[in-house]
Amino acid sequence: MHVVATAGHVDHGKSTLVKGLTGTDPDRFEEERRRGLTIDLGFASVELPSGRRCAIVDVPGHIRFIRNMLAGVGAVDACIFVVAATEGWKPQSEEHLRILELLGITSGLVVLTKVDLVDTELAEIARLDVSDHLAGTFLAGAEIVAVDGVSGTGMASFAAALDRLLARTPTAVDADRPRMWVDRAFVAPGAGTVVTGTLTGGSVRVGDELAVRPGLRQVRVRAIQSLYESQTSVAPGHRTALNLVGVNHGDVGRGDVVVRFDQWHLTPTVDASLGVLQSLDHEVSRRGAYVAYLGAGEFSVRMRILGSESLQPGSAGAVRLHLPCRLPLSPGDRFVLRESGRGETVGGGEILDVDPRLRAAVARPDRSVERVIAERGWVRPDDLWRLTGERRAPDLAGWVVDPEALEAAQAGIRERLAGASDLGLDLAGLSEQERAVATHLDGVVIEAGRVHPARRVDTLAEHPFLAALAQQPFAPPEPTAAGVPAVAPAELREMLRRGLVVSQDGVVFPAAAVDRAAEVVAGLLEARPEGFTVAEFRDAVGTTRKYALPLLAALDAGGMTRRRGDLRIAGRRLGGRDGNNAPAGGAN
């Protein structure tokens, strides 16, 4: 399937040509038929001699309807460029040709119409004139077919030439990312809202949940038609009519876009290339009332030229366009720019960046995916796909990472480790990207939520504070006491977590003190199975009541002892029987 569009000056026979080829009058409105003037887009289809199907969008040629013409040529594979032999090249011929070039159309067929109204010599002169005007354009060397749509002269040759053109024209690619710019919306009796357009990027099926943008209008596809035939699905590159559930026909119209949810970055600002037409007689600057034609839509925009104040006729540069709404755009989308004040086409180009990050004063956009990654440093693969239309595998922990950003993050982690205490860095205090770097950084290990250099000396286990505690295990000094080696709160917390010390009732004991106290308790209970008093324990370990009570509380918590009245008896870890428990009571 291919979609082609007509182009050319008003009254040069475009609609008559389409009707003669397809049997369908593309002029849908009574006013168009009465005036013999195409006002809006018309549609038809034909099966060519090879069996190839082709949809045709017939566009108006009159300058007053240039916006309608632009809406019809935004997503076509090729053009049928029409020039009347009776009139030759005209102003709208030139403008339509430039618009087709700006939209990136690269193939087409030239049809010289109304040849029955001129003699052979005038027809040949008209052919040479058209060839001269097409020199240096994408239609230079294109096949020129002479026809008369009314009498039928040359129509078979026209159909064969169109068949040959489409045989060498690539078909649409299915990237599983459908998008359809709406060029018409109406109510079908008994069906509801119907929108039409040329589907690109991916297939759509009956039952699909889609979205109409701008806005957040969720819709479901109730039915599909293509070339006036009902379908269960439709592939990209087809003229398509979608019967939608979930939106009123009055709330959707030309310039809206039907897409899948979460597949597109909705942008209010784009950076783009702009080629200025050579035919302009003035420079192009930010001053002006500009209108951008994107897809089938017409959008008033504010424009900032990047890197200079203005662009001269025939030159090209980069611009930043501020849109009036958020649109699902992608790099490579083409646009045409017109200035409404002067009523002229200024130029056109392609979208380069749908989410500019740099200030306009320093931005230098291009289509490079690497530039998009570099400007962000870290980007998720799905976000990168929405921004560029390209898939990249993640480099690190689910991220696509710019090499310079990764190198800077690695250096930052190493610098922070060099200035950190013996505990290293708290993993919870790092950003998601920093945690990813630390996890994969050579020479760095993560243990118990801390990041520290590998093969390090365990300076925490050799901390002077622990040595001070070991000297007086049953009467340890307070961490903040004068003469006691300083220990940072974070270091003390890590000692507790690692079991190097035990804190009970505000007293910090070395772990060995509790172990030794357990041995003392075992000896006391062996001599006195009925239990021992606090005073007996105090004397046995050689300490004071101030430290004996916290030590016994630690032993109770560890299951070594338990209270029975004023005595301590064996706990579960020393073979104590729960059935002998008595209610705890009395003062220590």
C-alpha cells in the first residue's frame, strides 16, 4: 500500500485527473462541485495494473486553501505533480513544489493535463517549460505523462507510470509505534465518532486502547476501515478510518493525533533545522507571526533562531519552536513554516530534538542520539526511545550512560571515599546513579549498607576506644569521658551493628565483657542452682552496682539468666525450665 498526494496550481485538473483514474470524485462538498474548485482534502483509491493498491489525497491548489493543502501532504510516500498544458508553470506550482521539498518528499510523477486543448507543438513547449522549472529539484528527471482527464487521453499511460513509480518507492516501516494525524473527523450514523488520516509507524487493531493528543483523551478502537473496506487491523502506510469510543466528534478534529499511551514524549518545545526559501525577499528573524504545519496540524509558534539573530534567504540554520500545546513528536518529523502576517511560506525543515535541555544561547541541536545522552548523562532506555525513536541497551543498572558522566561519577565516588571515615560511605545516602556506580566500581566493596575500599585494614576493630573498653570491661568508661579516645557517633553505631560492643541502659560494654560475664554466671549457678543475687554477681565480676545491673539486663535479654524474685536463675540458654518461672518482682 502507498499513499500519494496531488499538487499543483488551482484549476490545473488535479481532481479531474483523480476522478478519471479512480472513478471517485474527490470533491466531497456541493460547493466544490458547483464552483469547480477544490476547497478541502479529497480522497480516493485505485488498483493499478500490477494489482498494487494506492490511496490518493487530492489537495486544493488555490492559495486561500494552502493550509488544507499542507494538511494533506504531511504523511505521503510520493506526489503526483500536476501542470496544465494550457497555462504552464504558475505561482502555486512553484509554492507547492517548494512545500513538497520542505516536507522531505523525494519521489513523484509529473502529469501534464488538458493536452487535448492544445496542439502538439504547444504541448511540447509546456513539457520543456515544466522540465526547466523542475531542474535541480527532487522531480528533476521524473517521468512526465501527458493526459486529458475529461476525454481520457493518456490515462492508461498515467496509471502505468504511477505503477512504475510506486514499484520503486519504499513502503512504510512498522516500528510498533503507531501514530495517525487526524485530517478529518465526523459522525457516522449508528457508529459515532470517526477520524481519518494516514497511519504511520505501526499497526492498529480493533479493541486497541489509544489516546487522542493533545490532552489526555483515552479512546478505544471500535472498528477500522481502509479503502472503504472493514478491517480487523491496519498496517502503517494506509489511509485509515478509525471508529473511536470515548471521545465526542466535536472534541477531536484536524491536527489532533492518535497514538498509543506512553510511547511518545509530549513536548511543548522543539529544536529544529530550518531551511529558508531562496525566493524570499527578506531575512527571517524571531519577529513575526509564524505558523508551523506539523502532520495535519496548523500551530501558531514562537520562534528563536539559534546561534544568530536572523537567517538570510536560501540559508539554513537551527531554530527553537515554542508550540501552543504538547504534541507527540519525534526527531525526523518534517514541518513547513509560514508567516501569517505576510501570508507566505518561509521555509521548513525537520525536528531535531523534542526535549531541549540546553539554553537557546548555547544549544546546537542535531539528530545524534549520543548528544541526547550526553546532555542528560543518565537516561532510561524507554525514555531515550521516546525522545529519539531509537532503542539502546542499558550500560549500567538499567541506565544508558554517557561515558563522560560515568567517568565523573566514578571519580566522585572515589573522592568521597578518600575523604570518608573508616566506616566508608552510607549506601542509603547515595543517589540512585551513585549506588549503581559504587556497585560496579573496581576496588570498592559494599558490606552491610556501607561502601568502602576493598582489602582495607579493619581500623574499626582496632579502634582505640575498643582498647580503652578492654582495659576495664566490667566498668567501662563513657564514650564522652575525658581521656577516652574519641569515637564518632557513626563509628559507635557501626560497632554496635557489628557486635563489637553492647549497649545496655546507656552503658557501652565491650562484647567480651558480656561473654565473660556469662562464664561467671555459669559458675555461680553451678554453685548455687537456686539462684544468685545482684550483690553476688557484682562481687564475682569485681564491679559496682552501676555496671552490674546493665550487665545482668544484657544477660537476661540474651537468655542466659532470668529473674525470680530477687534472684537470677538459669535462662533458656543455660537449661532453665519455663515451668519453674516465677513472676518477676522486687527491686534489684
